[in-house]
Amino acid sequence: MTARPPVLALKDVRLADGPRPLFEGVDLALEPGLRACLVGRNGAGKSTLLRLLAGRLAPDAGERTIQPAARVSLVAQESDVAGETLAAYASSGGAARHEAEAALAAFGLDPARGAEGLSGGEARRAALARAFAERPDVLLLDEPTNHLDIFAIETLEAMLAAARCAALVVSHDRAFLTRIAQRCFWLEDRRIWKLDRGFAAFDAWSAKIAADQAESLRRLNKAIERETYWFYRSITAQRTRNEGRARELAAMREKKSALMRDQRRGATLAAEAGDASGQRVAEARGLAKSFGGRTLITGFSTRIRRGDRLAIVGPNGAGKTTLVKLLLGEIAPDAGEVKLGTSLEVAHVDQARADLSGAMTLWEALATGGGDQVMVRGRPRHVAGYARDFLFQDSQLRQPVASLSGGERNRLLLARTLARTANLLVLDEPTNDLDMDTLDLLEAALGDYDGTLILVSHDRDFIDRLATSTIALDGAGRAVETPGGWSDFVRQNPGFFDAVRGQPPKASASTAPPPAPRPRTPAKLSFKDERRLKELEAAMPNLSDEIVALEARLGDAGLYSRDPAAFELATRRLAATRDELSRAEEDWLELEARREALAKGA
């Protein structure tokens, strides 16, 4: 089978940030319909690479190629949502109004709503809806799951699966990537490594590459040792030493320096519980809480014991943070009671990062008492050394917090929190903006933590790895607790989130009414549908041939200079024909599936 030509590609691309090279010899190609992921460490340049692909940034060397008239949509980490209404915003990039409204509705947003005052999750959903409504040929998504709840992520997964465009996604969400990615691009050592398999194979593959590079460094070290001995100590060398040999040794040392510079360095994360709390951390009985006339929690009881790892899940706005505050005694319930255990020392990572002032420097954020020391779990550390544990450079210590990226601010907040001894650790959306290496280290640190953990998160994989029990809120007042993580909860509570997902609730066997007689199902398509199916089967080859001819015409490099009007007409006709073919294929697939279903039921 002949490989399809890429709709968008980079060839031998190089880019530097001042004196620091970001990419060297990057090759990356996206074929039509491909769903790929781009992974790498924070600061490796993933967002910059997406901007290069989108044409918003020019490389220092190499080339970017794109098929004529191909459309690219980029959803950046921070989206500026503006307009009179969400429908106006979602259609402002050229999308048809009905497409914009349908995409907004798919993400649970009212198209008539104003674009001001959106939460982070609502702004992200609006930006995604706009991108899908534009029906691009290439869709570039930068950390699209940040601020989304699990159900919005599931919607995104379904829309990506149904989309016909090429898609490249930057994300740290392993469960999300496992579901959507068909190919993996790994940005490491300033180059792209490619895996033509899904994300489930990524960890073993990348570990093999890292092991091979470590072995290369070991062999190079041995070679340098032999060469250095020969050059400086051998009697023969003293007589025959020459400039060529000296240059060879210098080149080997330079190669070693480059390899060591690119060695993967992770943050050093650890959490310490300090003095043990009582066996009972918190006990809640019959909790109820409402805000603004809306019931968030009603009749909920739980018991948290020392060493438990409790995950709290649910849609945005369901009351997860409210439940945490109730369990910690920070707010009073409308009904019920909470009894806290003894000797509790609480450390809290807030998803809003409200504990960080943008005006303070990184140094001031860590050394809160002034001076150059930070108390790390009861022991003094120099602020620069502790900052390096969390991958901060010395040059960043005097930078304001406002200048840090989202991932850096999250690491800074973790550094402040984990410096304390606490036997109850509360993490509210701790995975936002963190790369996979840091997530793995955070997971390991929490796995070794002797205290009690309360985790609010939308990261299904992270919850499955850590949680001993999961409390789910449906946003309508119900709260249910199940042993295990997210997957365990879904398996043991089928239908709990049907209303959130927009599905009718499942009736139980005891309360369900007797089934109505099934109407007689026709055994074949109607005459109208059969005629439409034949029309589509005749039209699709003609449309495909027209697209090939138009692409060939636009491939003529001199067409625009000879006849700009003809170039513009061909470009518009190509876009229209592609849309017409896409709609025809969708209609054909729907009718064909219906015909097969009728035939099976006959």
C-alpha cells in the first residue's frame, strides 16, 4: 500500500533561543487522518514546535511544507476567548455558524452565552469547539486536557476519533494519549524520535532509547580514558604526540559534554509525613451543602483513616473543592457533621495557585522567611540547591513568579508544599502542566509518603495508580464512595455519570416499567435512502478525481504569478470540493451502516 503524502511536514528544521539551540535537524510529517502525540519534558520546546507547524514562527534553517489550501487550527495552552457570544467567537475563524453552534453544544456550552467571565475549563472547551468547527486539515492541540473534567476529555476523545483531519496533540495525560494516539513523536535531545505505534508502547520504547544513549556515554568515557592515558602518559606518545591526536581527543570530550548536557534530569521530589496523626483523620456523617440554591452534596458520609489515599472526581462545578473544604473543617455544612482526628498537620496544593503572588520572585516564594535558607522537612537547605531539585536554573531565582510557565509555577507550588512536614496532604489538580517525567516522580514520592492523601484530579491514569478509594460527585447532590481508583469506580457504578454525559439514566430491574412491544423494523432502506446511496456512490469518485486535478493544478509553482485570479478560484474550489466529499462520505457511511443494521435485524 502506497503511503499517503503528508499534509504538513517539517524537514531538517533548526531553531535557537538566543545562544541555546532548541531543535537541530527536526523531521516531522503528518498524513491526512493521522492522530499523533508529541511528548517531551517541560521546556523542551513542544509549544514552540507547534507554532512552527502552524506557521506562526519561522525556523532558522530547514523547511516547512504544507499541501495547497490546507487549513491549520492551533489551540494554544492559553486561549483568548472574546466576542459578543460564544457562537460569535467560535465562528470568527471562518467556521459556518451552524458548525460553531454544534461544536459548542457538543462541549456542553450554550452558543448564546457571552464570552466574558468564563472559567478556565469553559474557555478551553470554547477554544476546542472553535477549532473543530473550522474543519481544519490539521489540528494542533497544546495541553488540551488542562482544566477539563473527565467528561469533557471523553468528549474530546470522541471528537478526535470522528474527525477526518490530521491531529498532533501535546499532552501529559497518559489515559487520554493511550486512547487517541496512533503515532508518537518524542522531542528529546533537541531532535524528534518517531514511534509508529500507539502511546501504550511509548514507555518501553523511550526507555530503550535512553538505555542505548547511556551505554553510548559509557563507551565514550572508556574511549576518552584510554586516549587520555595514551596522550599524556605513554612514553611513545611523548615522542609522537601530534595536533591531529589532540584534536581527536578534544572532539571526544566535546561529544561527551553534549551527551551529558542532554542527559535526562528529573526533579527530586519527596514528601515526609512527620509525626503520625491519629488513626482517624476525618469522619463525616450526613453531610449536605448548597450554594446559590443549588445542592452540591446531600446525605454523604465517609471515614478517612491514617494512610488512606482518597481521590475525589466529578464534573467541573460538581463541588469537589467544596467537599475537600468540608472534610478539612474549613467551611461548615448545611447539615451533618465532620469530626477531625488529632495531631493533624495539613499541607494543601491549590489548583488556583492562589498561594503564589506573581510579583514575588522565585527566591522569595521558597525562602519565605527571608535570607538564603529554606527549611525542607525540618532541615535547612540553600534556596538555590533546593530550587535545582525542582529543575529551576540559578538564573531564574530572581525572576518574578508571573514570568514562569504553568508547569514551572506548578513545580514551584509543589516545592513549597513538599518542603513542609505534613501528615495530611491535599492536592487539588496537581498534574496540570506537569510533564510525564515529573508526574512519574510525583507519583513515586506520593507512593512512598507515609501520611494521608486527598487528591482532586481529572487525570484518570494518575488516580488509578494512587487511589485506595474514590469519591464521585455527579453535580446533582449525589456522592458515592468506592474502593480503588477511577476504573474501579466506573466498573462498580455503571450509569452513575449518565446524566453528566448527556445519556438517559438506566432504570433498575425492580423499578423499570415493563417493556413496550417492539415496533416492526423494516428489513431494508427506504426507496429515498436507496436512491441517495446510489447517488453518493456515483458522486464520490468524481469528487475525488476533481480534488486530484485541482491539487495538481495548484502544485504548479508558476500559476499564481501567471494568473492570480485562476489560482484563487482553484483554491476556493478545492476547499469546497473537499468539504463536499467529506459530507458525501459521512452520509454514505451513515446510510451503509443503517443498511447493514437493518439486514442483520431482518
